[in-house]
Amino acid sequence: VLDGIYAAYGTGWDDVEGTDASHRGLTLEAIELGRILCALMPGEPEPRGLLALMLFCESRAHARRDAQGAYVPLDAQDPARWNDGMRLEAEQQLASAAARGVVGAYQLEAAIQSAHTQRRLGMAVPPEALVALYDGLLALRPSIGAQVSRACALAAAQGPAAGLQALDTIDAQRVASYQPYWAARAHLLGAGGQVNAARAAYARASGLASQPAVRAYLEQAARRLG
């Protein structure tokens, strides 16, 4: 049930342009279903972890595009455009889940999102802490997405070479058409000064992007390499 609710939320979240009203409605409906599930299962921590995760993500929804409609990645978003009410509710739900003393994958994902939002408070989360959270998440629920995100966290902690090495350990067949992998690889190659390889990775990531706004962002990032 939790996975089904999160899948519904993800359908709306993936619509970066916000042009599909039915998808947009799915995100709000998924959050409402999460609240209902928490009320029906007040002693279970994972429904609260899922609700916190969705609220953290939704609190940043309006910051994912600038005034001209261009895509804005998380690390470049203006925290002033985040919804503080949703963010605070997410923190409360996550704290309530953690108080049960039973760790779950949704709680860890919510904790990762919480870490990303701490700069709204003017605080920096040590990148090593994010790596540790991803290690815990991968132990409970291995996925390509978590592996790619861990590689990016590792790059922040130890440099782009460490991130690229982590990306290289992922099965090549599994990431052949996984756009976030190529976007992350392009960014880390560029950060490490491997300009030509970065351009090629950006081109592949751009070709795999389904959203025009994301595609335009990747193409612009490639041009910034010089």
C-alpha cells in the first residue's frame, strides 16, 4: 500500500513542467492518502515516514522552476520559495516515526530529504552524514536511484573521482537508459575536468530526458563546460 501511494505521488512529481493537471492532482491525493493511513495505523512508523517524504518533496515543488519556467535543480533552488508549513509538518511526522525506534526505508528517504532542506535554516549537513543515510537505505532497499544518489553524496564528501568510482560499480546494463545516472556522471566528469567525456554524458542524459525543461537544463550545463 505504501509503495502504491508513493508511486502515485511520483507520477505527479515527475511532471516537472506541471502541465498535466491530472498528474498534479495525484501528488495531492497521494499526500492525503498518506495522512489517512497514518490515522488508521497510528502506531506504525513507516506510514509517517512516507508522509514526511512526500511532504518534504512537495514543499519544494514551486522552486523547481524559475520565473521563466526553466528547470532548477535542488542545490540551486531558492529556499525562500519552499513551503515552510509543509516542511515543518514533514519534520514533525519524521520525528514521530523515529520515536517508535524501528528504522524503515521511507524514514531514511525522508531523513535524506530533511538533510537537503537544512540550508533553509542556514545549516550545512556534513556530506558524510548523507553517505551514511544512503548506506542505510541501500541496506534496506537497494535501488539504482539510491546508488546514483550515494555516488553524488560521496563526491561531495571526497571529490568527483570518488563519486565516479562509485558510479562505475553499478551494472552498466542497468543504467544504460537511466537518465539520472548519465546526468550525475556528466556533472562529476565536468567537475573533474574531463570536459569531452562530460559533454558526451550530458548528450546521453539529454537524449534520455522526457521533460523539455530538464533537457534544456542539461544542454545548457553542457554548454557551460566551454
